[in-house]
Amino acid sequence: MITWVLNKMKPQMASSPMNSHMASKKMLAKERTIKMISMDIGLPSSSANATPNFEGRGGEVLAAEISNCLSSAYCSSLSFDLTKLCILQGKKCWKLYVDILILECGGNLFDAISIAVKVALRNTQVPRVKCIDMDGNNVEISVCHDMFDCQRLNVENAPVMVTVCKIGDKCIVDPDVAEEQCSVGSVVVAVSGNRFSTVLQTGMGSLHPLTLVDCLKMGHKVGQKLDEAVKEVLKESLRGGDVGFIK
């Protein structure tokens, strides 16, 4: 469990444990979230475009917004390397399921979720396939029974999100609940490496084109610094330290 402070942002804490849950715990001020990654074997999708799985109002609308934003941010092969999920090209692959549990909402939800998802994916270990049997179109696989014979996913370019809010004449990052309510409009910028992965406008207001450009520049700059901080946390976790989940 490592705590870091990024310039212009609230203190953050991420837990990257070595356990069988492949889960991560993310705390950003009063924001507390838990992410867990699970996997199954399925058929590779023929399209990178995700279909919204949630409809409704209130929390379901927010869930759909988060789900669609993450799907858009991760749909590019430049953002997330899918090669380690491939079992038999065009036939079988590992399917990842990301479950998000929001324990407490203190604003800046997209940012906290994106960081925790990246940490959880880094904790995910894919079992090695021992053998593959094919009988026509039927494919049967055998997975190695050694629980330590696994490979980690490559999350080097996994995107992190930065929420930029327009309040008055200023653009701010890392807003709390009160600041989000006061904002004219907000832009969620997903940064993957040195490029944009996706951009989402939230809220009811609109932004002037020049203001939008300023928001994108700020989101890109902060996103790169945030990504560097997250990578440093992941490197530190591999050196050893506290093991466990709920602390």
C-alpha cells in the first residue's frame, strides 16, 4: 500500500496486493473504490465497439456512463495489449470482467476508477495454456494446474482519466463534489502514454471551443504526470511490502 501526492491533486493511496482476488483498493481523499478483475474463456469479439449493457436512471445511468467511457478508453490496441489474452487466434481468448464497487463518492469518480482499474489489471495474472485440442470447430484447452505458472498483463499504456471542470473563468482538476456541482461543464480526458485515448463531456453545460482546448491541454499534462505516479506505485509494489487487501 503506497501513498503519493501529485501536484494540484489531493493525496491518493492505492493498494496493489499480491493475492488471489486480483483486486485493488483506491482512495482519493474521501473517494473509496474497490476493483476486481475476473476472467473467463470466450470467443473474440469481431468489433472493438462495446454495446452499452446498462439502461435506466440514477445509478444505472452513471454505471453506463462509466462503463462506456472505460470501453472507449481501452478499445484501442495502443492503449491495452491484448496479445496475452489470445489463446487460439480467431477461436478462443480470455475475457476479462471488471467489477467496480463504489464505497464512497467524494467527487472525481472517473479519475479514481481509472487508476484502480489500471492497478487491478496489473495484479491480474493469466493462466498459461498447457495444450489445445481441436476437433473441427470445437476447441478444448487444458490450463496448467500450477497456480504460479501465470503471466501478467501489460498495462504500460493503460489509460488514466483526468476530470477537468470549468468554474467561472478557471479550469480545475481533481474536483470534489461541491466543485463539480458549481462547474459550468466538465471534460473527462483519458490519457494513454502521450496521447489521448478518449474524451467525454459530462454535466449539463457547454464549453466554448477555446475553453475546451484549454481543458484538453490541462487534462493531457496532468494525465501524463498522474500516469507516471501510478507506474511508480506499481514498480514499488513489485519490490515487496505489505500484502493484503482491506487495510
